[in-house]
Amino acid sequence: MALGKITDINLARTATLTGGSTWSTDLPLTNLTTDDRYVAAPSRQLDATDLESCWFEAELAAPRAINFLALLFHTLSLAARFRLTVRGVGGTWDEPALQTDWTDVYGRLFDSAALEWEASNWWTGQITEEEIDLFPRHLWITPEPVLAAAVRIEIDDVTHPDGWFDLGGLWIASSWSPAFNYERGRSLTLKARDQVEEGPSGRRFNEERDPRRQLAVTYAGLTTTEAYRWFDAAARVRVTRPVIFMPDADHEPTRVRETFPANFEQPPGPRFTYEHAHQLAATFSEILA
């Protein structure tokens, strides 16, 4: 199990984006970093079959060490793959500081032994087509720390049933983890948003809305420096700006179900006791659109 990671500073916000020739001009590539309406104003790739154009690059405002990237609110299909390339300081794309293999966008969520033999996802363990939108679709990329001047993400989704896809937002960051992990007993809940009215006869009339995930964690082994880092993050993002907490980067089912762009339910503040024993509780409330 990996240590919980938090990131609240998105380096993509000040990056310069360029990309292939078939990105929409009405829903341009720049929407990835300039528009927080992730679902209403995404970046749209008009031709998923044109592999030569299904890429983009983000030139950072200044070289930074990064270890966390995300494509938020995407509509990539189950067959989609991606490749990340990082250009270092003074480097080139031909000799990158980091390049991953082509990797499935949707990782294994289920052991084959836990699935029925006839199940469509028996071999891959991926989520099924029927439940692919059970939660908003996010791609989490967590490479080893690397000093980056620019990043390139290539996408292979040539068999996408719609022939096009959207990307709602881009996140590039240097996440960090306290030396001692959060306490056992983190909670993951769904906050109902459905509207229910009852007629005179007692019949219920429902307007269904997607529930909001909430994740709550408690730390009890923080140093003073770590406690202040949390406090500074709370001051930056308040309860209105996005923050991302990843409880366990090593476990794909956790990444999918428990990692999401969020707001703090309340700005978390530390309770100071002894060094390496300071306490802090944080609740992350999911951003849904």
C-alpha cells in the first residue's frame, strides 16, 4: 500500500498547450487548462481514428519536478491506451527524460477468479461497458518524480464507437505524502442528491441525480512542517478550488473509486500535540462536473 498523496497546485494552469491538427476549434485544447466547466466545456478530439493527431503537449511555465498527472472527465473508450513522454530541461522529445509504454486507460479492477467465466471482462478485469459511467471517468498517471520542462500525452482510441472523444481537464503536479500514513478507518460515502417529492396519494416522484462521493481521512503522526503544509493547502484552495487526494496509488480499484477532483468540505486545520504526533482530519467532497 502506498502513502496517501495530496496535490492542490495544478501546474497545467500556467502551461502552454499545443496539439494535433484535429482538435476542435469550438471546444479547443486550451479548455483543458482555462475552463473549469469540465463537462460543459471540454477539449474535443474530432477524429479518434487519426492517431497522428491524437496527442497534445504542455510546456510548463518553468521546469518543475512532477510525479502526478490526470486527465479529468474524459470520454475515452474501454479499448483506449495512452503514452506519457516527459521532456527534461534542455532535452528533446527524441531523448526524453521519461517515456512510458503504451498503457491501458482502464486498468484491472477485478481478479478473474472473482468473475463468472462467461463475463465479458473475465480476461481483462476491467470495468464493463454497462458500468463505465458509474463514476466520472478520470485517468490517473503517477510516474516516479522527474524534472520536466514539458509533457506530451498520446492517445490511441482508434476504435472509439463515436469516432471522437472529450477531455475535460488536465492536471500536472508534484504531489506529496506525509512520512506516516493516515490512520486506519478512512471512510468513503455517497452523498445523495436525488430530489424526491410525494403526492397526496403517497406516490413518490423522483428526479435522479448522480451522488457525490466523500472521502474522509485522519492523520495522527504529522510533523510540524507536514501540518503546516496541509494548513497552507487549505488556505490556497479554501472550499471552492480543486484538490486531489489519492489514498493508495498502488491499488487500481482504490484509484478508480476513491480518487477524484474534490473540494475540501471544510478547510482542514491541525491539532498540535507532539512532534510526529500532530493530528489533522480532512474530508474531500467530489467535484461532479
